[in-house]
Amino acid sequence: MHGIHATDDKEGERMNADQSSTRVTQIKWAAAAVGGLVFVFIVWPFNSVPTGSRGVVTQFGKIVGIEPEGLAVLPPWRKLSNFTK
């Protein structure tokens, strides 16, 4: 009888190790997803102002600047609206 319980204990330990490994994998995937979202949030501030237009920069609804044609890099709390000349 003692030998049977020892085998069951080893199988139980293996199952716990598999569950722990699965949990670590899930945590790694979650961390990668959060890291990806942070990356997108950081890269997202790149805006384009088309040729023949001006970009009006607003912050919480208040106009805070005008951007010329081309690439405009703005912090996430500012918004760019394009207007033609």
C-alpha cells in the first residue's frame, strides 16, 4: 500500500508542476500583451498633416498650437485636427 501512495504523490507533484508552468506561461503572455499596449501607446502620437493643410492642436478642447504640413508628434493628451487652407 505504501508504494501506491508514493506513486500517487509523484503524479500529484507532476500535475502541480504542470499547473505552475502553465500559470507562469499565462503570466508571461499577459506581461507581453501589456508591454505591447504600452509600446503602441508610446508610438501612437505620430500624426500626419497632409499637403495643403494645417493641423490644429487642441488640448482638452482648447487650441494650443498649429502644426505645418508633414509629421506631427504630439503627446497622447493632445489631439490634431486637419484643416485645408
